Amino acid sequence: MTDKLTLQKSIERERAKRAYQCAEEGSKIDKSNEYKAYVQKIPMLIKTNGLGAAFAFVKAKSSDDKGKVGYAYKLIYEQTTNWLKSEPKELIVDKLSLRKKDGSIEEKDLIEVLINLNSSEYRAVTNEVFAFFIWLKRFAVGLIEE
């Protein structure tokens, strides 16, 4: 029982640490207020539309131009993908980064992976993203002023 509790605390600590780093990165972009607003809005998008549809929306709104509001969406999409590649439970890390026979690594897009998950994997990843966004919202609100 104690080992399981320690493991849960360790996972939560890792989540918080990464979310802080992400929120700090989001606070430094030109459109940091949009970043904060989107981080607060995405969990409701997931609840309403599902994880795949919510992140399809985020990807569609993304922009490489750092001066546009779409850059905040791009950053959130990348941060979420990177968290899922490194999170301690390794729910879909093997699906996001496939090791080929020649030793190279093929990176898969988050949306492509999400739409191919079975329902129990999809639920587990959805719960992990919600847990990550709880911390991300807290830190974004704390670090980004109006």
C-alpha cells in the first residue's frame, strides 16, 4: 500500500514539475494571455468533444508564427505530446515514438495515435491529460498576469 502511494506521489510530482516548466515557457511567449486562456479552456473542450476532437481543434488552430495567437495552441499541442512521450506510466510512449528495425525512431503525430487507440487506452490517456492540465492551469494562472 505504501509503495503504491509513494509511486502515485512520484507521478504527481513529475506531472507538476513538467507542467510548471510548460507554463513558464508559455508565460514567455508574446501571446501569453491567450496561452493561459487556452490552457483553461481545453479541459472543457475534451469533456465536451473528446480528447481526439479537442486536440484536432488545437492542431487546426496552431500557427508557427510566434506573433499570432495560434502559436499558443501550437505550444500547448507540443507540450502535451512531449508530456505523453515522457510521462512515468508510459501509456502511449511506444506509439508516439516507434523504434524502427534500423534503430531510428519514427515520431508519430498525437492525433494519429489518439484515433487508433482502443477504448481503455483512450480513457487512460484522457485521464492523464486531464491530470496534466490540472497542474498546467494552476501554474499558468499563477505565472501569467492579466
